[in-house]
Amino acid sequence: MPRHKKSGAPSQRMLRVGELVRHTLSAFLTRNDISDPDLSGVVLTVPEVRMTPDLKLASVYVMPLGGDNAPQVVDALNRNRKFIRGGLAPLLALKYAPDLRFFVDDTFDEADRINAILASERVQRDLRDDSETSTDKTD
């Protein structure tokens, strides 16, 4: 039986290294060591880092505070990714520092979209109909 899994779920090792990279990167970006006008004064949130199975590539999802200029901030981070990787390498307890790719985190937009759907009149009507049906069955 092969040792590696074919499922799309990340391994414990990938999750653990992703969290290590996320915490270290957040601390690095907080110090604001990057000299780029698009990043000056920008407060970033790093909600997730996804690692490839070989741990050589990290997909970093970021969102500027308030969501302002997110594409420009991600472009600036990608322009400076070699500098960021060089700053992270001595801080990570890994054999190889992963190559970084930055992306805009869209989970907040997705959560807002789901909340809007749940608050819609159509869904609320269905919920009311279900609760009325369940009370009728108990009577």
C-alpha cells in the first residue's frame, strides 16, 4: 500500500508548516521591513497559508485592513517576495524556505455573500414554513 494519499486534503505536516509560515510571516510583515510605497502604512491580515505536499511552495492569502487596495497590495507583496523569503528563511526551522505566492483572501466576501443569501426573504420564508410544519406535527 502506498504511503502517500491521493485525497485532496492537506496532511498534518502541511497544515503545521503552513501555520508556522503564517505566524512567522505575520510577525515579519508587522515589523514593516519592506521598502515599497504600496505597502507603507498598510496593516495586513494573513488568514491562511497553504503548502504544497513537498513544502516548497506556500500560497499566502492576505487581506489589507478594511480591504482597501487589495490587488495593489498583493502585487507589491509578489514583487517583494524574494526579499520576504530571505527575511523569513532564518526565522523558520525548515530545511528549505518555501517560495511564496501571495493572493487576495476572498473568504470575507464569500461569508458576506452567504449571509446575504440566508437573510433573503426567500430563505426566511422557507424557514418560517418549516417551523410552522414542525409545530403542526407536534400538536
